Amino acid sequence: MSTVSPAARAESPAVPLGSSDHRQGASPVPSVRVDAAKRAAPSLPAWRRAWRKLLHLRMLLLDRRKYSRVVLEHVAGLTLVVPPDVFNPKLLRSGEFLVQQLQRPELLPRGSRVLDMGSGSGAGGIAAARAGCTVMAVDINPAAVRCTRINALLNNVDVDAREGDLFAPVEGERFDVVLFNPPYYRGVPTSALDHAWRSPDLIERFAVGLSGHLTEHGHALLVLSSDGEQRSFLEALARAGFRSTTVATRDLINETLCVYSTTAC
């Protein structure tokens, strides 16, 4: 969930650049980033705090225009239409970073049954479908569900997109891989789009519900940020009986993104 250029990125392991998922809207993104900066700033070195401020200015001056109109994004070989009320994977980096990992067959075996949780623009689910997987996608935001369906058609893949909260639309279903770029902050959403940014209890509900929706040898792929509730998420998963292993890391200077493979202990 960020707005820095690829040239500023230091990453490990080396992963080809390609895509992301926006969470759009003129006000939610800037307000979330400022709140996060204020919260995290005391623990950051001075040079990282300075970089964070520069990124915020860049968003206000250059990137904010993308939050007020429909845009066409290119993410890891996918072409995506992203309206203002849907999280944009390209501007905010975390969605793109997760999609890039789906090119790794050890993380996404061909033929897997995949759930794209909180699908947004559909980037993750569409990438999985192009990799030969059967995909369901879920989002609480009806605009995101419509966007996922449109982008699946645009990319000539089949994705079963459903509206609803977390696992409710897939009750009784199990998956080999669950993809999730979750809200990073605690709080009550103020709009449909704001569900992409915050929730009061999603972390605990996801952790408790995951076991009932994974196959015996299934796993979840989660992208989490040092700028959000990363520790709370991992601790909730551990309490629910899961082990999370880091499979990719990218230092974006103002935050560090990690993709975790989460499996039952």
C-alpha cells in the first residue's frame, strides 16, 4: 500500500517487477498514510522519516489524480481497469508484490483451487487463473466484485467473483491456496472502499476461519506491511494453529512488505 517508484526499491529475493492493487478514493488513502506515518515515525530512523514525508508529498502532487478517475493499469502482464472506488494494485505496491510471487510454481502449483480474498481489481485471482488454476474471488465491496468480473473478461480468464464478507460467500468450500492482501489498519470502515484499509476485527476472524477453508496440504499467501498490524496478524494466525514462513521481502524504505506462506502446524 504505497506510492514509491521502482527505482527506489531494495528487494529480497530478486523478483521481476510487474503489478499492484490500488485502493482508490481521494480521501481514504492520504488520511490513512498520514495516520500511519504519525504512528510509526518515532521508531523510524531520521532518513526513513524524511523519505516517508517525500512519498506523501509525491502522492499529493502527482499520484492523487489517479484516485479520482478510472485508470488502466498494467500489472505483471495483466491489463486492469480500476475505477475510483476500488483498491488499485499498481499505486500502492502491496497488491503488485503479491501478484509477482504467483509466478513461482512452488507457491502456486498449476491446477490449484484458489480463493482470492478481498479481490479488489482481481489482479491476484486473474494471475492465478492465467497460471492454470481454478479461481473464486470474494470482496465485500460490490464495486470490486464488478471490477474483478470485468477484468477477468478483459484478460480472457474465468473467475467466479462473489460479494460478501470474508469466507461467508464460500461456506463449505476448501482451497489449495488462499490469496490475501488484507486491510492493514484497525478501525471502522467509513465507506465501501475503506474496507480495503481498515477493519475492527478482520484479523481474528480470518485467522479463525482459515482452517475451515484450506485443503489438507493447502496454504495461504498473505502480504503484510511493517506499516500496519503485521505482528497482530501473525500472532492471531499462530493462536489459531498456523505457522507462517516468509517467502519474499521487499524494503520500500518507508515500509517493508513481506509475503508469508501460512500452513497448519
